[in-house]
Amino acid sequence: MRVLVVTAVAAEAEAVAAGDPGVLPGGYALTRTPSLDVVVAGVGPAAAAAATATALTAAPEPYGLVVSAGIGGGFAAYCPVGALVVSDAIVAADLGADTPDGFLPVDALGFGRTVHLPPARLSARIAKAVGAVHAPVLTVSTVTGTAARADELATRHPRAAAEAMEGFGVAEAAAAHGVPVVEIRAVSNAVGPRDRAAWRIGEALGALRGAFQQLAPVLQEQP
């Protein structure tokens, strides 16, 4: 099973795999290893969806799995800095409408969906293999920067362990091509007030690198 891994930035791609560099249609950076193709998509769900769709369309042979991977914020109740999260759900946390009665997700409005479910057995095996929390990962278009926003998200999604900006976009493109998807995040900071001094990006990238070093046998199993 060949696996497509989608990251937002080059540092995440380098943590996932060191291989042969290349370029996809559209100018996307692509790294190839014996079992993985790693694409640098850019930041945010739209960029992630576009790059994933391009990679899936341009592939000489079908992928068996798509992985959205990188660093992200962790909800302190579940994930300290340096921890890993493997998604059991990929959730578009801010896709919807504000109303006088609170936020309504887009599916509650009768349009589209806000949740993708990775293959349960495979995502559980991945989480066990790398010692990760197995829980929902939220996709946001604006990174959380206040305690009030963190509390709001935690109330709406009480099991959520992390937030990032690309997973749902990757999942939408993968679903359109009929390919299963999972998200893997290494926690670089706490979800909440922005405190740059407390961020541990290097530590999180190291955790991400270690996870993928352990994952080759698991990723070759059928979803």
C-alpha cells in the first residue's frame, strides 16, 4: 500500500521523511521514499485540499491511504506539549454559521458535512504503535488565541485532543477520490492564549519524526 502524506510546511515534510525531491503539477514540493509520498501543501484547509487533490490525480498508481500530518495545538486536558494525537475523527470546527443561539455547524444547516471518520482499526493501530492519544482532531481556519475560544471549542467538542488547520481539507479531497484518511499531529503548544515563549516546535517536530520512523509496518497494513 502506497501512502500519501500531506503537510503544511517543509519542516513538517522533512520530519516525516527524507527522500528524493520532486515537483507535482501546480508546483507542489513532493518527497518520495520507498513507501511514502510527502507533499507540502501550504497552510489552511483550502490549500491542503487543493494539493491533496492534485497529488491524488497525478499519481501513477492509486494510493491506499492519505495521512494529514504535522504539528498543532493540544487541548491541555488531554495532550501536553510533545504528545502525539492520532485522529478517530477529523472535524471542521468552524465551518458553519454564528447565530443568536450559538454556533451551528454546516451539516446542521443542511449543507455538506463537518466530520470525516478514519478507518477505526487502522487509526487505533497507529495510535497504539506511536503511543498517541486516539481522539478527534479539529480543523480551524483561525488558530485559537484566547482562553474563551479554547473553552468554546472544548465545550462543543469535549473529546477533541488537538487543533490544526489542514486535516479536514485533506480529508475532503481524499473522500472525493475514495481513499481513506487519517490525521497525525504532534503537539507544539497548548490551545488557548498565544504564548510564543511556551511553544516547542522543535520538540514537536522531533516527536513527529519519531512517530513516522515507527509507522512503516503499520501503514502497510490494509485500512
